[in-house]
Amino acid sequence: MRLDSLAFRLTAAAAIWLAIVLIAGGLALASVFRQSVEDTFDANLDAILDSLIAAIEVSADGELALTRQLSDPRFQRVYSGWYWQVRAIGDGKSEAVDGKQTPLRSRSLFDQALRTPSRDLVDSDAPQDKLLTGRSSGPENQPLRVVERVVRLPGLDAQVSFAVAGNISKLDEQIDEFGGLLAAALGVIGAGILIALLIQVRYGLRPLDRVRQGLHDIRTGDETRLKGDFPSEIEPLANELNSLLEYANDVLERARTHVGNLAHALKTPLSVLANEARDDDGPLAPVVSHQTGLMRQQIEHHLSRARTAANARVLGASAPVEPLLAGLTRTLERIYQDRAVSVSMSVEEGLSFKGEAQDLEEMVGNLLDNACKWAEENVSVTAVATSGTIPMLTITVDDDGPGLPPEKRDQVLKRGERLDEAVPGSGLGLNIVGETAELYGGELRLSESEQNGLRAEIALPRV
């Protein structure tokens, strides 16, 4: 997937929002779970705290006294992680009131003291009968959850702090484990949604792939217009493309018609002039006849170029190579049968020229005709596909004639240049072949054949 593709943009934008939603949702769920677990733990501690408050009385001499032990055995084991503590608070003192009161604590706390939430408050600010919660560190640096309630007992002037603490290391482990499972689950969900999103984007953009394939088929000549049913969002685009193709073909067809009309309009008066010059014995007759012949050649040349330029831009035009070459070889063997010229052919299977069949026939026909004129006995034509940035084909015509020196090869490609006036022809054949090949993005190359004759290679686009 390319970074500048529409699919990447849609997927990336959705993936970013998906990540934001999943992360925010995961944090929210983790926070809710933590709060729920801590609330449950606090409720358990609060129940123990109520039992502790019920077990404390004020003696006749104003001392705090524990009337019965709490039933949970964890409060009896030293540093078990479960502790309780009762202390009187007042006048800013935390250990006693007027130096008389000594804190009561569980056996598990031994000689240590709990740091309770109310210690961070001024005594006068400690709320009565309200449950205070918080975290603290106990003996041996144990993580503790502490609940505390400050109450006023009958017979005692000072407020009394009741606190119960429990080890929350396992609680934190459960919260961390839940966080890991939650992250893994959300990761799997996110990956599943992302895969589904990729499939959805691919499926949603598939009509554009069909449009691309349709345009490729038109370019290669398999189709002349976009076909198929498209979604309502893509159908107007397909209709406009078909309209554009029809308009382009109409313009080219009109251009061809105008070219034909122009050729007819020019050839008729030229034919009249040529006939008059041929029947006239005056001194100007040879000059007129020669000039009308040159004018006819120039008209044929430029009209051929105009027609070829239009054909080279026709979308969807293609021509199979093998049947066309087969027809040309049979025709030329009949034309040159009096000289017993043999024309052999070898064509790669399935090869097609991306252009008009008439242009291919004209180019190869010129090359074969030129080869047959100069050949001693044998002419061969081969067509193969060549690899490269643009799919191309190469048609090679070899003869066993006298060949052509390297310094004269460029000369014969010029318009009207002929090296032997005794051989019939206008001198335009190779020039037209080269210019037509260039209009299709190809080229004509001349070299020496394996039979010491002339080799003409023409490279053209293929389907």
C-alpha cells in the first residue's frame, strides 16, 4: 500500500481514531475496575472497623479499653499485613490527651504505629463519623489500605480515631493482571477491527480498480468503452469517461474524413495536369509532369503522416501480428515469384501491436518490399516481444542482398533519397516507416544481416 494512496489515508485516519478510542476506553475500564476493587476492599475494612468501634469502651478512670479481641486471626500474627489502631486525638497531640491516653493497637502491629489519613489534618479539622480512606506503608514497608473513622465516645472529652489497615499487595497484583489482560484483549479487538477496516476499504475501493482495469483494457484494445455496473458515486465518472472516449473517436473519425477529402481534392487536379502534360509535346510538358509527380509524392507523404498521427493516438487500437505478417509474406512471394524470392516468417505466439493494423501493414510492407527488391533469394521476417519500461515488440527483416555501407544507412532514411534510380520506387518507403514508428514511440534501425545483406529492425509498442 503506497503512502500517497487513498486506501492508506482512509486506513491511517481510522487507525488513529481507533487507537485513541481503545486507549481512552482501556484507561477508563482500568480506572473503573480499580475503583470497584478498592471500594470492595474498603467495605470489608469498614465492616471490621465497625466491629472494632463496638469492642472499645471508656473505663471509669477515662481510659480506652478493648473489651474483646477481633475474631480475624490475622490481627494476632506479628506484621501479618492486617492491623488496627485506636488513639485519642485532641489539642494537636496524636499519642495522648493531656499525656494520659496511650494508643491501643493490634498484636500484629507490635510496637509500630499506623499513619492514618487524619494525621495529615489538624485535630480540629478531623471530620466526625466520616469514613476516611487512603494508602500508607506499614511495618516492613508493606503497602496498606487504611480506613479510619473519628468519633466521640461518651465519658471522654477527646475525639477517638479508629483505624483498620489491610495489605493490598495482592490487590495491586490483581489490578495489574487485569490491566495486562485488558490491554491484550483491546489489542486483539483493535487488530480485528483494523483488519476488518482494511477489508472494508479494499472492498469499497474495488470499483476504482475496475475503472482502472477498464481503462487498461481500452488502452490495450480489448475494449472500446468502460463496461459494467458501478456504484452511484462512481457511475457519473464512468459515464463521463465513456463520453470523452466517444468524443475523441468522433474527432479522429472526422479528421480522417477530412484527410481523405483533402487527398481526393488535391489528387484530381494533379491527375488532370499530369494527363495534359503527358499528351502535350511542348517544352514545359516534362517539367510539369515531373513536378506533378513530386507534388503527388509530397501529398501522399504528408497525408500519410497526418493519418498515422491520428491513428497513433486512438485508444484501444490493436492488431495481431502473426496473421498480418502471414498475409504480407504470401503477397510479396506472389509479386516476386518471377525472381523466386523466398520469404520466411517467425512470430512469437500471441504478439499484438498496440496501434492500427493499417499502419503496421504499411510499415512492415515497406520493409519487406524493399528487402525483396534487393534480395538474391531469401528474405526473413521475425517478430518477438522485448522487455523494458514500456512493453515493446521488435520486427526484424533480413535479406541476402548486397547490403548497405554504414555511412549510407542514414542517407536512405531521408525523405526521397534513393541510392539506385534504376530500382522502381519513390524513395519515401523507409522514411515513412521511420516517421510512423516514431509517432508510435518506436524507432527504425538499419544494420548488417547475418547473410551479409541489410537488416531492418523496427521497435513498436505491444499490447
